[in-house]
Amino acid sequence: MNYAEYVQHDATSLAALVRAREVSAGELLDVAIARSAQVNPQLNAIVLDHQDEARQAIRDGLPDGVLKGVPFLIKDLFIELQGTVTTNGCAFLRDHVSPADSTIAARYRQAGLVMFGKTHSPELGGGPTTESRLYGVTRNPWNLSV
């Protein structure tokens, strides 16, 4: 699958393709990672990379949830993934490794989502724009000057 085909689907239809074995979770992840690599340098939206964990989750076998195999980014804001750094956009928490999944992360996993990174957040979620001391500014994809 290429990016042009990928964007013709929503999450539920991507999962349906995985269930029908028309595409694999690994192929979807590859498309999502490639697109992220193209746009993230200008946007600074993805700040924590969990591609290795995502690939391991696929190798281990994904739960047969409604969103099985769908690549997904989570906000680095109070969503804990066991064994990964969760900063909440705060420099003070730059080394905080989550001891367990938060409830929402566990439910995402049960749904079969493949979480491959975390997106930038304002420090502790305290602002309407994303400009943290830890990761810098996230740009608007529709207007990179703001």
C-alpha cells in the first residue's frame, strides 16, 4: 500500500483491510512512518519515537480488536505507555519512564492500535498552542509560519 491509497481509508476501513489480509499491520505502519518522516521535520509534531515498540507489538501478535493493525500516535499528555518516556511536554519529566499502561493506553492496545510515537503537547497541557521548553514549537501544517 502506498500513501495515496492509505489516505483513502479511515481507521475502521484500514482495520478491515488488515482483517481481510489485503494488507498487513506492518505495511500500514511502514506507510505511516514514511509519511511521518516526510512531514515531521517541518512540523515538529512527533517528539517521541516508539517505532521499535510498535514493530514488536506486531511481531508479538495484536489483539483482535476493532482497530487491529491501525497505526496510531498518542499525545504525550497523561497517557502512559509502559516502559516509555512520558513527559507531558515538561522538561522536569524528560526522564520519567512509565511503570505501566494508563487505562486509555491499555484500551488502545486492546482495540489493536499500533502506537508508534507520541506527539508534542503544551507543557502539562496548559496552553492552547504547543510551544514547550522541552521540544520547542510545533508548526501548523496548514501554515508553517505560525
